[in-house]
Amino acid sequence: MEATVAEDHRPFLIAGRWEDRSQWAPASAPDSQPTLVAQAGAAEVCAAVDAARGCLQKGMPAHRRAEILDQAAELLGRRREELARVVCAEVAKPISLAQAEIDRAQSTLRFAAVQARTLGGRTVPMDAAPSGAGKLAFTQRVPLGVVGAITPFNFPVNLVAHKLAPAFAAGCPVVLKPAPQAPLSALELARVMTDAGLPPGWLSVLPGPAQEIGAAMGEHPHVAVISFTGSVQAGWQLARHAHRKKVLLELGGSAPAVLAADADVDLAAERLALGAFSYAGQSCVSVQRVYVDRRIADSFLERLLGRVRSLGVGDPGDPDVICGPVIDEASAQRLTGWIDQARAEGAQLVAGGSLTGRLLAPTVLLEVPHRARLIQQEAFGPVLCVQRCSSIEQALELANDTPFGLQAAVFTESIGVALGAARRLDYGAVLINEAPTFRADHMPYGGRGDSGNTREGPAASVRELTDERLIVIDTPSGGFEHD
Ligand code: NAP
């Protein structure tokens, strides 16, 4: 049922109904004045979870779940340009990157459909133990239950797709709290899901105050899983308050790249410039630290700065721009403070550094002290630190000296160095001759240490969101004696 609301007001989706409330918060819509989005609270979380639980108990066959996911991918493709404009308007993502995000979300939905079709168990050789003789056993993957999902602003369609699609593939209904900067992107994806045939109750999208909604999800006895993507601090805090639930965390990082003495400096400069400055460095795997062998440092730096100068910087609506403004004034101010601190402690500014409104020019610093915030913490902005090293051992040691562990990279022409570095780098993934920023949506993706405790990507997520149930059948001997 559709609620009647003014045109610049957007209802939220709760248990199959689009509903408005008396509380509203502004959002940035394309082509118009700010839109007001209805705000939910703890009561709506409870109602949404109750409806979701009803769906869980009723279930839905795998073929139907897969068809809905494939149909959603199809519909998303048809609405690509419109949704890309919503993402661009809400979070200032350059339009070409917003379009790429919609394409990626389509592939996330399709890979999840494959998982729905192929989710199966295994047989267990029961007669391997004398006590098991005469018994047949197999496993099935069963949904863990209702998922409470919380998402960040930076990939407001594809990271929502990574919460919804594997959950539906696994047979789990979802209650989602989207990022406050990007509620419209999430609500548009919800519209795509319902248009694709998702029955009422399987999905609720509830924008609203994080503490209240997070606490309601954490305390509700029928939320089985909290699946959170966002900052380190918020994620681990949420985990502390989620009582007797599985908590899946996809958190931040400060991705390093190591350049061995034999690295292809042209390739490294090209990949790392894009990996550091696309979407103003606002990706959890944006490359933030480069450890380069000092014998090739000058030639790498020269090529890197050439690449940085040629990047499209400015208006996110311009199709040639890949580095636009950062998300808010506070982030811009924090970043310039960190740059100032690094310079005061001896770092050399070799590119950028200037701030115009929220637009920070792509910034490269050389020899940032190891204790500086730009090395120790997640920058989440268009800032790259280049550190000269005397050996690959020193580079690997510095790359590992961080609480984060999402993705790292090594550039080398030697297979031995590449595999040795892959063994030593303490990260969820090690990319060889590619920026640590690379992600394809079916990859198992996630981190170690402060960066999280899970892997996403439809196949990995479906394993996390299902339980292995064992079924044991006593097989009558039919007159034959069991051994
Ligand atoms: P954020 O500030 O942590 O917010 C993420 C989401 O969590 C938002 O919806 C936020 O809502 C909510 N939230 C914050 N505190 C909460 C709490 N105590 N209880 C419940 N919900 C809470 O992160 P962001 O600034 O949107 O995104 C950037 C961060 O996400 C970076 O650290 C980045 O590395 C990380 N990230 C990680 C991945 C990954 O896959 N590993 C992917 C993308 C981004 P409110 O804003 O309303 O508080």
C-alpha cells in the first residue's frame, strides 16, 4: 500500500509498506531542492523484525529467491542512469564512478542468484565410526534468521546490495539501516527489489538515528545476525552491545602498497594514482601508504606525480572527473589538520594540499613520520604517503605495522618476491601488480585485526548467513547385518 506524501517527502519501507512519519531528515536529491526522508525508530525496528520473522518461518523456495535476484539485476540495469544520478547527488560520487557502482551492484545481485540456486550440503560417511554404521547422514544449509544490516555512505547502492542479495539467497529477511548521507540510494534499491517481486516483509529499509536503531537491532531477540559495514570505532562498539548474536564486521583500513626494486614503476604509478584518488580516496581499500625501494623511488615519484596531474578533479557531475569533494566539511578539516601535522613533523608536500570548500586537491606527501596520524589511522581522503625503504623486508615490516588488515599490494617482476610478500603481509587479501583498491564483487572480501571479522562477496556471505544442519537417518538393515 502506498502512503500519500508530498512530492519532496520520501517514505521508508517497512514490512512491505511505504510509510511516512512525523520525523523527517533532509537528503540530497538530484535535480531538485533537498528531499525530506521519513525517520524510523526503535518501534519500527520491532515491527519490521516481527514481519521479517513471519517471512522466515514461511520460507521461500530457492528458485523463487534466485528469480527475484536476477529480475532485480535486470531492473537495476534499466534504471542505471537514474540511480547513478541519485548516488552522485547524495554522496558527491563522480558520475562515471556512480555508474560503475550500479554495474557492480547488478553483478552482486547476479552472483547472489547463483548462490541461491546452488546452496547445498554434503553427505557424511557415518560408517567411518563403528557407532555410525547403519546410519545415513547429510547436511543442509539453513538460514540463520533475520539480519539487521547497517551500511556506510561511500558505496550506497553496491554495499546495500552486498547486504540484501546474499541474505535473500540464503533465505534470510533483512532490516536495513542505511547511511544518513544516502537514504535515497538505499530506498531506490529497495524499490527495485519490491518491483522484482520480493514479497512484503522480506525487506524493511529504516533511515533513522543510528544509536537507537542499532540498539533496537542489538537487543531484539529475533535478530540473529548484525551485519555492519562502516568505521572501526562504530563497528566494534556495536559488537560489544549485540547480545548473543552473530556480528559480522566489514570495517576500515589504510591500505599499503610495497614496491620492490624490480617493480614496473609505470604500472605502479598508474594503478596507485587511481587507487588513492578515485572518489577522493573514500574507499576502505584506498591506497594510503606506499613503501618504495629507494633505488626506484625517484623514477616512481616522477611518474606518480605525472599521473596525479592528469586526474580529473572537481565537479562530480562532470564525466571526466574522478576526484571530487569529500563527504562533509568536518572530513575536509580533519584531513587538512592531519596534513599540517605531518608537515610539522617533517613530511614533504609534493602535490596538492590545497582545500577549496570540501574539495581537497589530490595530495602526495613524502617521508611522513611513522607515528603521524596519516600513517597510523585511516585517512579516508585524497592523501597518499610515499615512504622510501632500504629493503623489501623493511617495507613489509612497515606495511604490517598497523592495526588494520584489509587489503595490501606488492609490485614486483619476481614471482618469488611476490609470493614471499603475499605470505608475509598480514591482510585479508594481497594484490600483486594491482592496487590494493581492487575489488570484484564475487571475491571473498574482508579484513583482519581492526578491519573486521568476516568475508563478504555472495558466496562467502551466504556461508556466514547460513548454518549447517545435520540430518541423520537410521537405515533399517532389511535382514542384512551391518558390519
Ligand atoms: P560510519 O560513520 O561508521 O557509519 C556507517 C553506518 O553505521 C552508518 O549508517 C551510521 O549511521 C551507522 N552507525 C554509526 N555508529 C553506529 C552505532 N553505534 N550503532 C549503529 N549504527 C551506527 O562510517 P561511514 O563514514 O559511513 O563510512 C566510512 C567507513 O566505512 C570507513 O571507515 C570505511 O573504511 C568503512 N567501510 C568499510 C568497508 C568494508 O567493506 N570493509 C566498505 C566501505 C566502507 P550514522 O551516520 O547515522 O551514525
